[in-house]
Amino acid sequence: MNVVLRTTVVVALAGAVGLGMSACSLFSPTPVETISANPVAPPMPSSFEEISGDEIHLKVNDFFEVSVPPGDVTAWKAKFSEEGIVTFVPGYVEGSTTWSPGFSGTKPGKTNVDLTNGKDSVSFTIVVDPAAGAPTP
């Protein structure tokens, strides 16, 4: 009788665990809607010819790349009417990859930009707005 009782208890426990597991799977929430972040594609480079006289809008920490004419991408320099609004990132070559020059929004404000390689040049304006969620001064 002792052996039968132990066997019955073991079988009953195993059944309870199995039932508990299946009950959990019956009542586990299944997503009705999947929520995912909208990935933001990196901005496409803007053509050197297309930005002449334009007003480019960035947010703080956004990056704007200028697709310059073929040649030495490292030769490009930028001058600003207001320093500190954007940071100029010179073009460079890394292995077989060529990176065009660009601008990173540093702080809210507006600056006129003259971009030149000594032969070709373009002038435009960059307006930097506060980053999303940033307090406005």
C-alpha cells in the first residue's frame, strides 16, 4: 500500500505540473499588435549643384552630407557666418570607401555656409532646430 500511495502521489504531481504548464500556455498573452520603432534612414547626400542658395534644416546631432564633384574630397573647406551652429566634417578616403564632406548640427541657430575646394564653391544656409524632445531655451 505504501508503494501504491507513492506512485499515485508521483503521478498526481506530474499531472498537476503538466496541467499547470498547459494552463499557462492557454492563458499566456499573445501579441495582437507588434510595436516596433520606425527606423529612420540616414539622409541621402545632397548634390553640390542643388544646394546653392538653399536653406537646409537639421536638428541637433543630425548630419547633412554634400555630394561634391569628382576629385579630392579632402580639399573641401567650409566657412560660417555664425560659428558653433554646425560642425564641418571634412571628406576623407578610408580604404576603397570615399566619404564626402558634411555638417553636423551642434546647437540651435542659423548660419550661412561657404563650401569650397579652391576651384568650385557653393553658398547655402543651415538652420539647426533643437533635437526632438529637447527643451527650448
